[in-house]
Amino acid sequence: MDERLQRLRELIAVVERLRGPDGCPWDREQTHASLRSTLLEEAYEVLAAIDGGAVDELRDELGDVLLQVLMHAEIARQAGEFELGDVADAVRDKLVRRHPHVFGSVVVSGSEEVVRNWEALKAAEYGRVSALDGVQRSLPALQWAWSLQKRAQRVGFDWPDVEGAVEKVGEEVAELRQASTMEEREAEFGDLLFALVNVARRLEINPEDALRSAAQRFEARFRLMEGGAQAEGVALSGMSLDELDRRWEAAKAAESHDRAPDLANG
């Protein structure tokens, strides 16, 4: 037997034991709904491990996601809905069906044509009518906006170049400044974010990843500010805005210095 299959069998047996009559009370109480937030949390932890470039963490976090899959499959098996083998069959059949250039006689010119074929096959399978059908509203807002725009782009509803998208950002900023009520400000701010996502898409930047990186930079710089203030025995909360800005710029400079390549050691 393939060693990988044996190791998976052992993990499946552990999950079945946890959900069994003599298993863990907490695991036995779980349902598809109760595990929903946990699955999302584990997926984000995988992203954090990827962003951090930590291979050991990525291995562990992928294991946690795999555990979620096995738990849902075991819950379904006990309820007589489906079992893990059905999950495997479904994804295997889907992969074969949507890769006719690998498992059939279709010839493709490259990855872009693969994506177009994939989307066409999905549309036919699910009977989709709108170009936007299939974009999940449960996605994080930035990713949802990006996905909607990508779908609209496929039918030609798009700026001819990035400059048009950038100009739209300027228009939305002006409209936000003119908004007079909370409802108008919220609507215009949303339009501004949507326009910024358009710019990101035209520059081939994933806005979710870009914002995550910006948040990571902010956190690192702010912690540097805090560390410097603590070393001096002072608190950020008592400083003027000018002093805070000076320290922020110093933190940015220190961060850039830390990231710079060591040219002397080549």
C-alpha cells in the first residue's frame, strides 16, 4: 500500500474515534454549521503561513484544513448524507472533466486558454446565464469586488487602460468629499474602494494581498515606534502629532534598512 494512503487512513481513523460513542464530547457535538467559522479561520492561518514563508507552519496549517474536511465528511457520513469517498470522487471527476487538454484530446495554447475553457465548462455545468453567476458573495469584500470586475472584464465591460481606472478614483474622492450625510459618505467610500480595486486589477495586483501586506507593514512600523518609546521610558499617547510623525518616519527608515540587501557581504 502507498505510504501516503496509509498515513491518511490513520488520520481518518483518529477522526472517526473522536466522533465515536467513546470519543470526545466536543467533537461529537460539532455540526457543519458549528465548524463554519473554524474552517474560515484555518484557511486564513494557511494564508498567514504562506505570507510568512514558514514551511513548517504551512504544513501544520494545511493539516488543520485537512482535519476540517475530514470532520465535515465524518459528520455527513454519520448523518447518511455522503462520505469521504464521495468527496474524493466528486473532485476527481471535476478535475478530469475540466482538464480535457490533459485527459482528452483538446489542445490549448497556454494557461489563459485553460482558464477560459474552465469557466466555459463551469457555466455549462451549472447553467449560468449572467457573466457574474458563480461569484460567491461570501468572499471577503475586496476579493468579491475583484472577482466581479474580472467577470465583467470578460464581456468587455472594462476601462481600455489603467489610466481610466485611476481617473475614476479621483472622481470618487471628490464625491466622497461632497457627501453630506452618513449614508452618502458610506456609499461614496464604498465606491472609492471599488474604484481602487479596479486599479489594482488593471495593475495585476490582488487587492486582498496588497491590503494584507500594507497592514503587516503598519503593524511592524507601529511596534517599532512603541519599542523605541518604551526604551526611552515614554508613552506614545503623550506625544504630539509632529513627534508621532517623526517617529513613524524613523520606523519606516529602520524597516527599510533592515530589508536592504547586505551589499558588503554580497
